[in-house]
Amino acid sequence: MSNLNPTIVMAAGKGSRMKADSNVPAHILLEAQSRPKAMIRIGEQSKPLLEHLLLQLREEGCTQACVVIAQDDNLTPAHFTQVALPGMALSFVRQSIPDGRSKPLGTAHAVQLAMEANPKWLGLPVTVANGDNLPPRGMFQALFEREAVLPAFLPQHLGLPQERVLAFAVLQADPEGNLIGITEKPTPEQVQNAHWPDGQPRVSMNYFRLPYAPLLEAVRTVPENPTRNERELPEAISLFLQNGGEMEALTMAGAFLDLTHPTDIEKAGEAMDAGGNKLLLRT
């Protein structure tokens, strides 16, 4: 197993819900509206969420990370020229908005850009992470021990509002724990049908790890979702499975620090000041 543990961090999202009017103090709303979502500062140390994430990645074994940022984001790379991360080689790629579109091509395209910018990773498993939430400590270490794996989280332990959890992709696995299906934006009926033998569903938080070559093939060839007009990672994973790929669905339980709405900023800051994101409860 590689000790480089290369990781792609997706941090190019617009965060439109984060910038919407909300019943929060003016300085919190200004923070949400004036910075990329992954660069919103939390806690008494006023450290961007992305910095917390990269530090956690380094502590759990990642030595190379590529962050995908928006085409007009100059704040993120400027911040990390001032903040050193010894032991981690950090790079950035920009995801532009093509002519004739109002938004980028989607999360699968973001991962494609990062992988094409790092051909040196060929032959290694590559981890994909979100830049706008912080997973429970120990999750990355568990992923780095495996070649092809997707964390299958028990939704009741995520520490997030129920309505938000219901929007996550639900997972199906065979009796041996191999992933066989992933359904994004599930209906209530699909959630019910996705229950595992213990009676509980499992959801994806859009973190996973796959070998370089099959992952690149999947994100390059996955078609645009006809409803959202984006090339999306859950559908790329489904394509990988349809093409004969095998992937472990690893049950995990733990809470995330998530930045989706302005009200999340104070909550995440309070959690960070109280000791940070928690350890995995179990795997």
C-alpha cells in the first residue's frame, strides 16, 4: 500500500445556500458571503475549514493533496502560501465554467481535472474528499488501509439535521460488504429499500478511494445527469461498478462538522473550540 495516500479535495462549489440571507449575526453572514465555502473560518483560532481538513489528512497519513478550486478563487492558494503544511505536498487546479454554462461541469469533472494534473499518481489508490465538511477523526486512516473503499455511514450518528441527511446518497451492498449500488437524491421509498440486514440504511458523504486508472476512466466517461446537467461522482462510481469494478462499503459511525448554511458556522466553531471533530464511534 502506498504511503503517499494522494488525496483530491473538492473545494470549487459556489455554496449558494451558504450565501443566502439567514438569521445569523452580521459578521457571520459576512464571512459566509465573502469567502469560498471551504475557506470560511471557524473557532477561536479563526482557521479555515479547509486548513483543518488538510491538517487532519496529513495527521492520518496523506503526503500529497490536490485542491480543486473555482476559477476566480485567489484567496485559497494565497492563504496556503502563508500557512505551511510541512510533510504535505499541496497543489491546486482550477475548475472553470465553460462558455454557455452558468456552472461548472460537476464533481466528476473536478476529480478528472485533479487526476489529469497528477499523472505521477498512476498506479496508486486515490482518495476523494469534500472541502466543506470535516469527517470524524480516523476516517482517512481507515480509507488509507484499503485499495477501493467507500465509507458507508450510519445516518443517525452524523450529527446533522434529519432533512439534510435524507438528501444524501444511499448505498446498497452485498452480504460480503461489497458496494453494489448508490442512489443520489433518493426518494423515501428508495431510502426504505436501501436498509441493510441490521435494518439501518447507509449513506455516502462523498468520500471514497479507488485506484488511479479505473477512477480516471469513470470520471472521464460518466455522462451528464440529464436533470442537473452535471457529471457527478455517485454516477461515476456506479459506472465503475457496472464496468466490473469492486469496492468495499465500509460501515462507519461518527459525526461531521458541516458547512451548508450560515447557521452552521457558529455550530462548527463551537464544536472545534470544544475539542474538534470526534473520533469514529466504530467501523
